[in-house]
Amino acid sequence: MLKLEGVSKRYGDENTGVLAVRDLTFEIGEGEVVTVVGPSGCGKTTILKLMAGLLAPSSGAVTIDGRPLVKPPLEIALVFQDYSASLYPWMRVAENVRFPLDPKRVSSAEATGRVERALESVGLTRFADSYPWQLSGGMQQRVAIARGIAYQPKILLMDEPFGALDAQTRAELEDLVMRVRDEFGVTIVFVTHDIDESVYIADRVLIMGPRPTYVEQELVVGLPHPRDQITSKEDPSFAHLRGIVYRSIRESTQAMASVAKDPER
Amino acid sequence: MVLAVIELAARTELIPSRFLPPPTAVAVRIVAEAAQGRFWLAIVDTLAGWALGLGIAALIAIPAGILIGSSEFVYRATRPIIEFLRPVPSVALIPLVFLLFSPSLEGKVFLAVFAATWPLLVQTQYGIRNVLPLQLDTARSFQISRHRVIFRVLLPSALPYLATGLRIASTVSLILVITGEIVLGAPGIGKAINEAREGAAVELMYGYVLIAGMLGVMLNAVFAGVERRALHWHASQRGTTT
Amino acid sequence: MSGRRIGLVAAEILTPVLLLAAIAIWTNTASSFYFPPLQEIGEAFAENWLFARVASDVLPSLFRLLAGFLTAAVLGVALGVLLGRVAWLRRQASPVIEFLRAVPPPALLPFTIIALGVESPAKIALIAFVCVWPILLGTMDGIAGIDLTQRDTGRSFQIRAMRSLFRVELPAASPQIFAGMRTSLPLAIILMVISEMVGATDGIGYFVVQSQRTFALPDMWSGIILLGILGYLLNLLFSLIEGRVLAWHRGAREQTR
Ligand SMILES: Nc1ncnc2c1ncn2[C@@H]1O[C@H](COP(=O)(O)OP(=O)(O)O)[C@@H](O)[C@H]1O
Ligand SMILES: [Mg+2]
């Protein structure tokens, strides 16, 4: 449903600019959970912003259900890593979740219902009237996820959403993401640099190469559903897939280091 | 304690009471004055000038600041003009005000507006330009309408700067209103001070100066209070509210 | 991208030029008595300020302004250091200072006329009296808030009190001292102008009001423009000095980011 065809993105001008993404082609299918994993600085956030319509590609095309993307589409919601900056500190939790529901598109009663349901599914009903900055980091990221859910997008794009959280919270939220997919039938594109995470929640993993980034390798994760932090991670195929991702990323990190040493680039 | 020292100095004529009357005498005189209508009228006149000056400046500066702050092009195009006009002392315009306005409310309000607009304009555009890019990206990714982005994201986020701008503009507006009253002879506390001086009513003059100071303190306190309430979510205020 | 940059720079240069041109055209075609043609104002400006009246009006004004401001700076810093160091004195004095600062400065003009007359010392005293409070408060907060490690570092090296004041305490408080001065500078200009308008026999403020009374509109405008330019230049000068003195402050802040 979401398709990138020959997409390149350059920041800055022709000579001095940075080419972040080069000739990228892949497709996200309906209902999939696709994780995008790659070394830091390779261009993952750039790809996500291209898919969200926040950035225009320098060349190539992004299409959603065949329509070219010219501005952020209603079908897509975004969850950023930096929850403390993407939640508005002057709005209460419920107001933050409700904010994207434009009164012109969603009736007031409908919006109230959606907010309640979204907060319930992330387990924050009790905190509807708190301010985000009164909550822990994990809870704040739940608010951001609830906001994404309440928007009822077809596709939820998440940019390293759990990067700043501790391991325990992170595991809880990973399970929450999979539950959200089952409950709301939403397609999820999930950027991470955590290798375990990229395999654990994915139907498919896109392993990205160093900048300018491209799809280095694509893995289909056949682990059975529902997944579980202990049993799924003990599965031999989990260890196998994890190893593949690990090796691939180590290679491209080394490639990047050698590029950095080479002044010609 | 400081008051006691002054009282002593004045009573003993250490400082001639013609220059600095004893605080008790000033207090007695101003209490007597408060029984008269003109006392309250002067305060109302001054406050009306202050409020109009601040209000009109806000109506000009806030929308203009939003416009300038949200477009790099407009920002660059207006920057040299604003940077040049901002430090121009508004009192330089007093002769022009003499010519264009009668010695009434309009003249002093004009001065107040001219002076109060700049700090507010600069603070507003600064606040708008300092909105976190991620907060705007978030709004954009959710297709939030421009109108809602302005009122629910840009303005609240710029509110700390706006509050600072308003506080400065309020002080400036009061200063220029009283200047207008003294120099142009527009009715208000400033005119009362000047008349008391011309009538050699030293205690009364000091009384009105005190009243002007109290107005200043009061308006400062009001703004500090409003700021605390409006910015309770802001990091600088959180310690006091949660 | 670079085309955009050229556009931005062009906008920055062109708008003031266009605005001036528009004013010139408007004042010439409207032939309003109050807004004489721009070139007449220009001629009046050259006639008055280059440099016929510099000695008779500009210098007295600048002298009052600078004398008042510098007096305020010296007194404000000295008293601020004292109050910043002595906590009980600070507690006693703070409410009085806060009150005096809140008094709208022009309200004090009649008082100085009574107490000190209309000569230059009266105007200088008025400017100093009004400008001293923000500087005093800034210095006081700055000194009182000095990082204890900074003060103790000074102590542990057995630095004498005077050297500690000039090498440690005043530099540490200098951002707040300058913030106070920045608040005071426009007040000084305002008071210089209005004190010359109300009772004086020379000065730019006097000249402007005199021109208005005799309906010499181009002269009046030339004086207003001169005051504008002076305000701009003083502000610029202050920023330059502040930038030099506080260079370490900015450097340190950027490093901790
Ligand atoms: N707005 C921008 N302007 C210029 N360069 C940028 C910008 N955003 C990102 N880049 C550069 O593009 C590259 C990819 O960035 P990003 O997509 O954020 O990587 P990742 O998310 O994988 O860490 C980096 O080298 C970064 O410096
Ligand atoms: Mg990133």
C-alpha cells in the first residue's frame, strides 16, 4: 500500500549537500509490521519522513495506494523518539491525544470515544488529566502511541520510539505495539537500531546499508504469533535471524568508518 | 526602617522639608486627597491610558510578530527596519504628538503604543522562531489546520516569550503615559504631580509620586501572577505548582 | 537553495530602500504641513547637525546622558556589591529598591526640578537616580548568586579581597550587571530627552520642542531623526562593549550545551 520507487534524498545543494538516501525501492504491505534497522546516521529518520510526507524526495516517488504523496496524508501517523518534545507540555494527556482529531473531520462525541479507547489500550486511563511532564518516559511514549492510535491511521510510522527507555519498559512497549497491531489492524513501520527489537516485533526486517542508504538485505521473520519476550527469543530461528542482522550491520558500520577516513568522499 | 530614617532626617530638617517632606506628612496629605474625586479620576485616567497603550500595542505586535516569526522571508525583510526603529526613543516623537493631537488621551496613548509595540514585537517573533521543530513536524504529520497550529501550538509554545514581552510592554506603557501627562498635560497622575509642583504643594506632589510607584508595583505583581498561572506547564514554573 | 539565500539578502537590503523611497514620494506628493518633503528634512539635518549645533546642543545632551548613566553604573555596582555580600542589609533594602524601581521615572521629573533646579546637574542626578536601580539589582543578584565553588576557589588560593572582587566576583556577576545596564540605557535616553523638553535652554530635546513651537517642521523632524540615530548608535555601542566583555560567558555557555 505504501511504495517507494527509486527515491533519493539530498540535504542541501548539489555540491556541498549530503546525499542521505539513494535510489531506494521497497513496498510496505497492508497489516505488516516492518522494522527498519541500520547503523546510526545512515538515513533511517530521513526515510520515515519521506514516507510521512514531511520531506519531499529529491527524485523518485512515494505513493500510497497508488496516489503520489505530496503532503502528510491522513492515512499516516507518526511517533517520534523524542516524546518529551513531540508531546505538547501545555496540553493534558487527553488533550494531546485528542489534538490531531480536527473538529472539522471528527465529531466531538466520536473524538471523545476514540481518546478513551486509545488511552485504555495503552493503560493510561487514570492519567487522562495529568500533564505529560508529570509522567515517566515510558508513560509519555505510551501517550504518543495513544495519540497515533486515536488518529486511526492505516499506517503507524515509529522512529526509534523506545530508544531512550530502559530495558524493562522497552519490553513492555514492544508487546504493546504488537497488541495494537492486532487490536486496530494497523500497518506499522518501525525504525530501530536495536537488533533484538527489530527481529522480535517484525514480520519483515529491512536492513539498511551505510549512507547514502539502501536496502542491504531483507528478512522475513517466521516466528509464530503471539510472541513472547521469553519463548520467542529462545526460539532457534530468532537467534539465527538476529545473527544475520548483527553481521550485516557490523559490516556496514565498518564500511562507514572507512568512508569517514577517506577524504575523497 | 528606611522610612524611619527618612522621617527623622526630614523632621530634624537635616534635609530641608521643602525638598523631602516627612513621610507621615505625605501620608496625611494623600489620605486627605483621596477623599476628593479628582484623586480617583487621575488614577482612572492614567490606568485607562496604560490599558489602551498596552492593548493597542498587543493588537499590533502579536499578530505582526507571528507573521514575521513564521516566515524567514518576512523576517529578513523587516529586520533592518525593526532594528533601526526599536531603539528610537519614543519621547522624541513628543513634538509631533503636540502637533497632531490635543492634550488628551490620544496623545499619551500614541506615545505608549509606539514605545510598547517594539519589545512585544521582538519577543513574539523570537518566541515563534524558537518553537521546537519537532513540535511543528508533529502537527504537520497529523495534517493539523494552519489556524489550529497557530492557536494550539505556536502561541502556547511562544507564551513564555509573550509573557516577558507583555510585562516589559506594560512597564513601558505606564512610563510613557505618565510622560505624556507631564509633558503634554494630558489628564492623569502625571499632570497631578506637575500641578502640585507648580502650586508648591510638596507633600501632595510626593503623595502622587508614591501613588505612581504603587501603580507600578501593583501592575508588576499582577503580571507576575498571570505569568505564573498561564505558564504553569512551563519548566521554569513547575517547581512551584506541582 | 542558494537562489533562496540571495532572495533573503535582497529582501533585507531592498525593503529599507523601498520604504525610504515610498516615504520620499509620499511626503513630496501629499504636501502635508506636518510631513515636509524628505529632502527638506535632509537639508535641515545637514544644516543643524553637520556640525553647526553639535557643540551647542548635541554635546550637552550627550554629556548629561553619559554622566548620568556612568554615575548610575558606578553607584549601582558599588551598592550592588555591598548588598550582594551582606545578606541582612539586602533583606532590609530589597523592598525599598523594588518600590523605587517601579516608580515610573518621569514622575520624578517635577521632584528634581523642585529639589535641584533645571541646570545640568539636576538632569544628571535624575538620570542617575532612575538608572541606578536596575544596575543595582542586577549586581546584587549577580554577587549574591555567585557559585560557591568559584568563591571558594578564590579563597583557597588566598587571593586578597580586592583582587577577588575584581578578578572573581565582578566578572562572575557581569552578565547580570550588563542586563541591568541594558534595562537602564533606554531609560537614560528617555529622561535626557524629556528633561530637556520640560526645563532647559539647550540640548536636542530643547531644540526639537523649540522647533515645534515655532512651526519649523523640517528642523523638528531633523531633531527627531537625530534622536533616533543617537538611540540606535548608543544601543550598538553598548552591544559591542557587552559582546567584548561577556565573550567568555557566551563561550562557556556554548561549551555546556
Ligand atoms: N535537516 C538536515 N539537513 C542536513 N543534513 C541532514 C538533515 N537531517 C539529517 N541529515 C543528515 O542525513 C544523514 C541521515 O540522517 P538521519 O536520517 O537522521 O539518520 P538516522 O535516523 O539513520 O540516524 C545524516 O548524516 C545527517 O547528518
Ligand atoms: Mg534517526
